[in-house]
Amino acid sequence: MTTGQAEPGRSLAGRYRLIEMLGEGGMGRVWQGVDELLDRPVAIKELSISPHLPAPEVEVMRTRMLREARSAAQLSHPSIVTVFDVVDSDDRPWIVMELVRGESLGSVLKRDGTLSPERVAHIGMQVVAALAVAHDRGVVHRDIKPGNVLISAGDRAVLTDFGIALLEGNSNLTSTGQLVGSPSYLAPELAQGGVATPASDMWALGITLFQALEGVTPFERATPMGTLTAIVTEKVSPPASAGPLWPLLERLLNKDPSHRPTVAEAHEALREATRDAGTRGAPSASTAVPPPDRDASARSPEPTPASPPSTPVSSTATGAPGRAARRRWAVPAACGAAAVLAVTGAVLWWEGRTDDSDQAAPAEQNVSSPEQGESPQERNASSPEGNASPSETEPEDSGPDMARHEDDTGFALDVPEGWEMERRDNGVFFHNPSGGYLQVDQTDTPGGNAKEDWEQQEGAISSGFDGYQRAEIVALDEPYVDDYVSAADWEFTFDGSEGRMHAVNRAFHTEDKGYALFLVSPEGDWEENRELLDEMTESFEPAG
């Protein structure tokens, strides 16, 4: 493996060019670069190694970097740095990812000192939202600290550096009992050689929030051993500047991991803290995306530049659908995780989508006038019979023909014929040729009430949509959701590349799975598309 460092101007894989170095860490350097094929800015992480490092340690570093790429690539969220590609050059990996223009929270604290409880709460909500997605996918970050939280315009917080993340089902990269992570942020169970869990990430989050409020970590001592001893044996003193955040910090820094809050509980506590501080009406940056004048394509959630080909939905694939009988589910389960994935994935997908409305313009249907420019209404008015009978004309509200989509994951539903299907990591998308799309996402994670899930997640997600305006969040009691444990709609409008858009995210769940149908429509077509969503929901068959 080549261990020399790269220089500006170097090209990787014939498409990624290094522009200037942005920073340097233990494993390598981060460059600002450009994807010359797609003409978008990117960040490129270079693995740089000392030529004197033993071969086994070099291999560990290489494996860790590849693990970072795999860990982050499977997580789609506005508060998680997006990985686009991994390039192998000089026998070492280079990670190509979203360029987040900003600085780390650590740098912000060095420059500004401490932050207000309100600002800390808003940043914390974003990190918690990112951790919710990671933990749901079986990923434990293991290195939550200010240096790994990037802050960009509008106080958008992005969690980065999954280099030592622990993936469910993957082997550890360290020997038993070996500490991994920054000592000041290690949970007590890790300081004693225990296994990393989501609860240990929550401890590190608590230390990070404490430092943002006080400027120092609570257990920092002169030596690493002294720090670890304090983590295990000493209690944390209430920080003078915590204000309404202290009850949450006390829970996050509980020595017993089983007594620490979950990500959902932490998010709610942070939301309540902002309310107590009188900032309920303030704009939240919980999942903010960069402003519209920034390069939207740099926020695409694609793990690689090549996307799967779009496949037209065919009405001849399985014949006419029927709604199979389903028993009423009685055991509570969550749709919250699916809901989060659908909305946040859609934020990234929408912002990264190019404006192809010209190519997607629908062809006119049911217009077959024998005279140029004569409308169907004029034809009827001039006919000898006056008004044509129903058998002679097309019904006004017949709607589009529907085609059955049977997904590889087990669910099925009817989709308007001609909507093109595209599979992505954050769900299955059906593109409406008239503008907008339907996204279907799912999760196996258990949880709570659909309406309450939406209300808890709104603050951490809504600012990812420019011009967001909530219409309503309501529990559904329509006949087409009678077979589910609970169901709810989150309806809102926002500014998209095609103008004002109207959206509804419909969450519902069985005892085994949670589902979300996220429909986005141009405002002018909203009523007819909302009716289509009801029809698609009624036709929906969950897996199993």
C-alpha cells in the first residue's frame, strides 16, 4: 500500500479532483474536491499512513475506513454526512461524501466558548435524530464528541466520522478489553472493558452537551487514567449554565446504562427544554438543509453516483389486484422509525433531485376530437343528442389505471400506471410524471403511537423543508386503516424545485412492521393526488 499523501489537483478514478485540504486527523486528511462527472462539490477523505507503521496496523486502519464508509452509506438522514462513493487508488480507500460547509462543534466552542441552553438543545435534537436512525440500523457510533459534529449554515448539525462504529453482526476491530474512542467521552461500562451499546452513545451525547454548556468535560483529569477513574467513580456536578437541560443531562450521565434515556426520550426532553426556555416558536434547525443557493446535488443520498435504472410499473404484471382479508392486529408496535426514514430520506432525495419536469410532462389522455382544437365539452354540446350517454364518453373522475407492485421485501400496493419505480436505500420511490412522487418505507422496530411519533419528530425534521408549513397531524380512523394498530397523517406544504409542494406522510403499523407512505404533489394537483393516496393505502398489503 502506498503511504504517501496526495497533493492538490490529483484526480481519482477519472472523475474526482482534489482542490484543497480542509483538515487533518489521526487516520488521514479531508479534502474539498469536485465530482467532474456530475459537476458538484464533494468532500474526499484520504487515508494517510506513516511508512513506519506495521503492516497489521495498516490493515486495521484500512478496514476502519471502509467500515466508516459502509456505516454511513446505509444511514440516510439530513444530520448524517452522506457517503456518495468509495474509490480504491494506490491500494487504499478514499471516501467521497457530502461537502458540509462549516466547522466542527469543537471549533465553535474554542472560538465562542460556551453556548446557550437553547442553542445546545437545537443542536442536540439533530444529533439525537441522527442517532435514532443509526441505532435503528444496528450501528453504534462509539465516538460522539464535539469534533465529530459539524455545524453549517443555519446551525445545521451533521454527525460524521463513523470510522470506529460498531455494526450489528460485524466483528470488532480491537482486542478484548481495549478501549476505543476518546477517553473523556467514554461511558463507565466502556471504561471497564464492556461492550458498546446505544446507551454508551447516549452517555457520550450527554458529555458533549455538557461541554457545549460549560466549555469543559465533567470528568477531565490530568491523565487518561485519572479521567477514566473519575468516569467510573465520581458523580457529575450540575453545570451552572444548564438551565432546563440539567434533568436530561443527569439522566444521560447515569452510571447505569439501563437508566439512560432512549433517543426518543432524549429528543422529547430536548424539545421540552426549548419550550421551557421560551423558544417554542423559534425556527428549529433540527434537520436543516443548506440554503437553496447551495449546490443541491451535493446532498443526494445516493451511495454511489450510479443509480438503479427506473422501471415503469406494468399493469400486466400480476393482473387486477384484490385486497386480501387481514386480521386486526392487537399487539402495539411502532411506525415511528419508518416515519422518520421516509421524511428525512425524502428531504435528501427531494433536495438532490434535478428538475426534470419538462421530460416528465404527462401526455394528454381521452382527447380524440375529429376537429382540430375542439374540446370534448364542445363536441358534446354540438352533438345531435346534446349530451352523450355515459357509455359514449369517458367518466370525468375515473382516475388513472392502476398497476400492482409486489415488492421484494413482501409488501404490495396499487400504483398509477406510468409512475416509474426507483429503489433507494431509504425506500422505494414511484415518480409521478406530472411532478412529485410516492415514497414507501418500512421498519421492523417496535415503538409507540403513530400520531405521537409524528408530533415528536416534527421539530427535528420540519426545517429540512424550505418554507415548511404544517397543515395538520391527525390520527386516522378511515376504513382503509382499520386493520392496523394505529395510523396517522402528517400533512404540510413546502417550497420545492417545481414550486409550492403539498405533502402527507401516512404512517401505520402491524404488530410486526411499521410503514410510511410519503406522498409529495404539486400544490395544484393536490386534491386528485390525495385521493390517489387513499386508493393506494386501501390496496396496500403488508409483508407476511
